[in-house]
Amino acid sequence: MQEKPSCPECGQSNLYATDKVSACGGYAPNYLPGLGSFLSVARFTVVVCKDCGLTRFFASPPALAKLTESTKWHKL
């Protein structure tokens, strides 16, 4: 049986996620520049801990696939 993921802040496993969040839109800045396409912006999966409120953003697999080739990002 797979262990439930836990929050790195409080250790609880009361996590909720959505993957329908755009990395930019309207008047918001583009949080994943260069990782979308001409017709669509890059997307996030957002995970929120119901117990402490910690919120984490994870780039979608299509955005990650473009990361190494993008001129707007550099490896640390």
C-alpha cells in the first residue's frame, strides 16, 4: 500500500490539489515564461495543506519538458 503524501511544513496528510491553474493570464505576471506555447500558457498543479495552509506550485509535465531548451531559464 502506498503511503499518503504529507505536508513538509506540518507533517499532516490533509492535502488537496488542482491542475487547472494557468501560469499567467489577465493582468497577472507570467510565472513560467517560455514554457508555454503560442496558443496556450504553461500550467501549474497547486497543492494546499488544509491544516497549515502551505501552498506549493508544481509546473506541469509539458512545461518541464521545455525547461532545458528555454532561453528564459538557467540551471543553478
